[in-house]
Amino acid sequence: MTTLKFTTGVRFQGKRYAVNAVVNGFSKEETEVLVSGGLAFVVGLPSEAEVEDGAGDLGKPPVPPVDEEALAKELDANWTLKELKTDALLHGIDLEKVPSKEAAIKKIIEEGKADAFLAMLEDE
């Protein structure tokens, strides 16, 4: 199952999802519809079972890649450079010598830790 973060408020299959809601449990087909429609983006990586299951799905379209631009916007909107550096330590990323907020966000995304940062927003 895939975890998505909604970029807009939406009603999908009889359920309402608020802007910035992070929800787990979407199938590959549901993910394709929501992401291709610009309503949500994938957060995190698929489980090992999903990767193995995908090997036999040659006729189906692949799940879209993580939208790095949307992740960068979300991180930029919710953290200052100082906060990014502090929270990065919690996730094992050294941003001490990173000169700018943009460079810090790029490194967080490259290290695959953006979903961990976004999960912190849910805890607030």
C-alpha cells in the first residue's frame, strides 16, 4: 500500500481528504489516479512486498515517482533553515555546513528523508 500526501482537499471514492493530509493504504491504481491528477504525491518508498508484486505487472503502468518539487515546496513552507538543521540531526543528516535552505532541502530529499520530515508535521 502507498502513502500519499494530498495537495488539495478532495473527495475520492466516498471519502474526504483534507489539504496536506497524509494517508496510507492506496493501491497502485488509486495512486496512479490521484498522482496523475495532481491531487496528491507519494510519500516514502513502497514496501518490499509491493516491489516484488510489481515485477509481474508488465502490462500495468508504473507507479509515478516521488514528486521532488512538491516535497521541496512543502519543506520550504514549514521549516526555516535553522529548523531544518536541527531536525536533520534527528534523522541522521548532517546539514551543519550547508549554506542555504534550498541546499538543505535538496540534501534531505536526496537522502530520502523528506517523508520523515513530513511525518513530523502530523505529530504537531
